[in-house]
Amino acid sequence: MSEKLIKAIDEVKDLPEVSLGFIVDRIGDEALLIVSLIAIIPFMQPIPIPGLSTLLGLVVLLQGLGMMILGKPLLTKRMREVKLTKEKMLLIHRAAVRIDKVTSKISAFKHPVISSRGVHVLSGFTIFFSAAFLSLPLPIPFSNFVPALCIFFICAGLLEGDIILVAFGHMIALAILWMGIASFQLIAEKFQTWF
């Protein structure tokens, strides 16, 4: 799954710094999934990281939009020019190796339907929705972790061609939707009691 990312990083890791746009161009077709995975790595833990979720959530949100509409990465000019230092590249490389080990162990249900345009549009919408939830600056435990987990399973499933991983990601998105509705109702009820 992360072989392309690992190979792309191996090719540039000796450079003092490299732009995100250069890496995306080097990876090719799977770049939007890999950019999404890179962006959610900081949230694959239960404690929220203040301030970072809005920025990286926007990056993933654009990738979901790109998957739905264009079928390729959607980065602003400023995002393409973001420089990654050698140290950050090595951290990303180590994370990619770990992700690759995990996904290669859990991926067992490869199916050709995963490469269909309909699955990619639906997955792009789910990534977009989860990234929007991830972008909210909520000081609540797991408020970043659950959407990041959803994005992880969908991206990993699409890269591996595994229908079960993608389906699991969509189920997590339904849980996020339920959490959002329940939170809204709770806030509305509390708001009414205050006034």
C-alpha cells in the first residue's frame, strides 16, 4: 500500500527539504490517498492536537473533493509549495512503513469493484465529510481520532483494493454522523434550558 510513498521518500530523503507538490507529482495516481494518510498521521492517537486539526483537516477535505470531482489530488498553490524537511520526511517514512505493515496484515478481501468510479465518488464524499468533522476545533477526546480512523480505513482500503476496509471506513463515518446528530441535540437542549 505505502510502497509508492516509501519509494518516493527514499528518492528524496537525502535532500535538505522537498515540496509537497514535488512528492505528489512523483507518486502519481495514488497521491491523493497518500496525502490524506500523511495528513491524518498526527491524529492516529486519542488526544486532540489543538490548531493542527483545522489545517490538516482542510488538506484532507480537499482530497475528498478531488476524489469526488477530479479523481486526482486537489492542492492549492500554497499547499504544493509547503516544504518538508529531511527530519519530517524521515518521520513520514517511518509512519508509512508502520501503516504498510498493518494494512498488509489486515487486508484480505480484495475486490475489483473498489476501482469503480462510483466507489471512488462515495469514498471521496465520506473522506470530505470526515475531514470536515476532523477540522472542527473540538477539545474533546477522540474528536480527531475517530474521523482520522475513518479516513485511514477508506484510504488504506482503496490503496489495497480491499472492500472490507473501505466498508469499515464507511461504517465509522455513520458513527461520526450519529455522534454529530447526538451532539447537536444535546447542545440544543442545553441551549434551551439556559434561556
